[in-house]
Amino acid sequence: MLRELKRVVEESGKDPQEFQQTANYLLANQFVSAFKHGQRRHYLLVEMYQQYFSNLFDALGMKLYVNENERLAGVLPVEREAFVRLKTDETLFLLVMRQIYEEKVENFEIDNGFVSTNSVAILERYVQLVKREIPTETRFKDILTLFSKQGVIIRGKAYDEDAKNLMISITPVVRLIVTEAYLRQLESFNGSDPDEDEVIDEQTEQGLDGQENGSQAAVDPDPETQEEAVQ
């Protein structure tokens, strides 16, 4: 890879640190968007030198993803063991956000691949679809922090009239980590007893295992996991 780095640096006239910084940023954040503050330069470099970054991440057991229409780039794990492991409530909120995203897209309420909603709307949809009590305020903040770190959402400011209601932008990343088949698993959770989560999660994993490698979700629900094993 050092030979390839030397070649691409000579061809581009760029500093090798630019390529190293972008690679490290993708490894740490998984996705970059040309429309997100601080990420544009990373996206443009990946877009321009896709072959180099594709070879680089392939050597690390990852697959480069680039969507030039949505100006989004990222890395997805190839091996299932490298997938992010989520707790049940995190999985449910991820599914809810994917549904909200698709509804907004169908109604043409989309801007550069991003859709706008808010934390109250997400909680209301969670109760409506899952028919469970909402998590504590602290737990919900933790979930939003996780999704923000993985590039699924961008958290905005609170509304003046309600300091607890945050502006949320759902990014196209949600489509990458929640496939159509995975989205249908939401029906398995609808109105189910929380004590049956282990059984439901087994059903979800069976559904995921039936998909082709190229369309697997980049999350792995596991209510017994105490910490998220982010790749």
C-alpha cells in the first residue's frame, strides 16, 4: 500500500498526509458527506481517488462505498463479525428512523439526501410502531449520540419553545445499514413483550443471514451486549 500511496501522491501532487488523514477519518467515523461541515474535503478526495481508497480498505477487510449523486462515501465491513452490535432499543430506533426517512423521501421532503425531523417525532413514532414506553431521557440521548457518531443522524439545536426537542437530520447512511429486508423485521417487534426480545432478535438475525453479503445491514442487534463493538 505504501507503493500505491507514493504513486497516487506523485500523480496528484498532494501531500501524503491528506490521504492518510482521510483514511483515518473514514475509519473513525465510517461515513463522510460533501454536505456536512468539516467532511467535504475528505469526500472530494475519496471521490477523486476511489481506486486507491478502494484498494486500501479492501486490504483492511472493508468495502468502499461512494454515492456521487448523494455525495456520500463510507466504508462497510465485509465480514459479519465486524458489524456494529446494537442493543434491542437501539435497533428499534434505527428501524423507526429508516421508516421516517423513506416517508420523507416519498413526499419529496428531502434536501441533498438528508431529511429533517425532530426528537419528539422520533419518540412518538417509536411508541406508535413498537408500542412500548419511551426510554429515559438519558438513555435516549445515548442512542442519539451513537447514531450521530455512526453518521446516521446529525443533531441540531433545540427548539426555542421546547428545549428538550432537538432538530434531527437523518442522513442517507440509514439506507446503507438498514436494508429493506431488515426494515420488515420491525413487524416482529410491533406490540411484543420486552421480555421476548431475545427470541425476536434471533428472528432478526435469521432474516439478516438470509440476505446476500452485498445487502447485509451494518448492524447486528444483540440485547445482551453490554458495549457496542464498533469496528
